Amino acid sequence: MYTKVWKVDKYVDNLRNNPQVVDAAHLLQENEVVALPTETVYGLGGNAKSDVAVEKIFAAKGRPSDNPLIIHIGDKKQLTAFVAEIPNKAEVLMEAFWPGPLTIIFKKKDGVLSEKATAGLETVAVRMPDHPVALALLEKCQLPIAAPSANSSGKPSPTNAQHVLDDLNGKIAGVLDGGATGVGVESTVVDCTEDIPVILRPGGITKEQLEAVVGEVHLDAALINETSKPKAPGMKYQHYAPNAPLYLVNGSNTFLQRLIEEKQAEGLRVGVLATEESVESYSADVSIACGKRAELETVATALYETLRAFNQEKVDIIFSETFPNTGVGHAIMNRLQKAAGNKVIEE
């Protein structure tokens, strides 16, 4: 399959009628799949009402079929077509954070969306992305669009169009290149089907931000205790992994340097994921700064690009610093733990 690439300037007027956006919208209406930029990562979009389109998403990604997809909309009015009810707390969260990196889980109406998109569950996960190209595409095609991250399943999520092509070139109909994404980690997923909202996946909106507008918010038990069964099916799979084994290191810079030297003595090419404040203190074969520890948002933005960069450097093993499990640090550590398969070395 030939994969089209459309470069779109997100700052131009009347994006809805931009020829590239119109072309991509037509492909979506024909049940093809197209990668699109959002403020978090690039998504792989397909008509959420169509089994054919959803099957193409799963096939392109190599994604397990019990892993439901997030539905993207361009207007809150679209919810009433496929959501059974909109709880008051969901209304409050939408008012505060949509468009933006927040996915809300609702009880769904039967017979509207593809059962493959929702993995046969009684619920549906929905968000409204905060990216002008994505919103223009959603407005133009007038469809709910199922869109997981536009990468091969298990690999680091794509934060620019080239990342998408590295994984999916020849497997999808097209890529809308709207430049680099901003937030860098996926949306926060919140279940609003119970009285107290529950975070199933930490992301671009923090627990503290949610509680500031809606009151008490719980964390899914699996985010606290890795032996607990996650409520979100997709959270049981390893994600975001670079090609080389990744280990998280809880300890001092001196301890991490000792680990580097031990592996170098074994003849291995060693990579280190660090921050700008500490990267110069390591003598690894490849040391990559991933944002600033003093500004964790910069770490989140750079995380997936950094993990992909180690693939280009062909390292044999990667050690990563760890981060506070608060604020956006919770999302960063969630992604690193998934990428490492929960492999942690303690000092």
C-alpha cells in the first residue's frame, strides 16, 4: 500500500477546507485509516462505526483485539449519538479540559459504534483533541474516529510524522503531518461511570488538576499495585518499549555510573536516559538528555522521541533515571515502567 503524506500548516485559516484535510477526510469516509496529529501523540484514525476500518487499525498496529480504542470527536454534541448518559462530573470535566488531553469513559449506546472499537465492552472512551488539524479533520469527515497511537503495538508512541512512517509506512492510507506534538504523553483516561471518577491511565492532565475541578478522584488499583488486574484492558500490555532492554534505576548518579561501567566491562554498548541537569555526569556510550528534572513537562514532551533515539544508536542496554510519582511525573513513570516491563534496579 502507498502511504500518502500531507504536510499541513496548523496555523492557516479555514483548515476544514484545506485540500489535504479534505483528502484525508474522504479516505476516512471510505473506511481507510489515516494518521493525524493531536496535542499528545499522533493517532491512527479510522471510522469508529465501521468494523472494516477498525480491523485495519488493529492490523496496521499489530494491536491485541481486546484492547479498546479511544473515540475522538470534534464537537461535544456528537456524544449523544453513542453515549447512553453523561454524568454531572463528566460534564464538569469536559467543560474544564475539552478540547485537551483528557479521555472520559462513559456507558455506551448499543448498535452505534463498531463492537471491535470498544472490544465488546459496555463502555466507550472518548476525547476531544486540542489540535487544530485534528479538529478540522473531525469536523470535515463528520464521523466519530477511533484513534490509538499511530505506532507498531508495544513501541514508543509517535510524536512526529516521521515516527509514524518509521513504523507504519506502506501499512496505512496516509499521514497528516501537522508538525511535532506538544504534550508528548497520551491523554489521561478517567472512568466516569461510577460516583467517584477513577484514573485508569495517567497522562497530560494530572490527578491534582482533576481534583481541583471535580473533587475526589481515585487511582485504579493497578496503578498503585502492579499485581492488581487493571480495569482498562490495554494497561496489561507492555508499551513504549525501545529495541534494547530498558532498566529503571532508583539510586544515586554514582550508583548508575557503576552499573554503566559493569555493563561496558562485559562488552555491551550502554545507553543512559537522563535529564539535562545530570546527563554530563555519566560516561555511557550514548547519553541522551530527556528534558529538565526541574520542569517535568519537558521530560514528558521528549520521552518517546528519546526512547526512539536509542534505537538509532543501536545500544545493547539502556538505564534510565527515575522521577517523582506526582503531577505529570506519575504519567512519565507509568510510561517508563511499561517500557521497561517493570524492570527496576534499586541501590
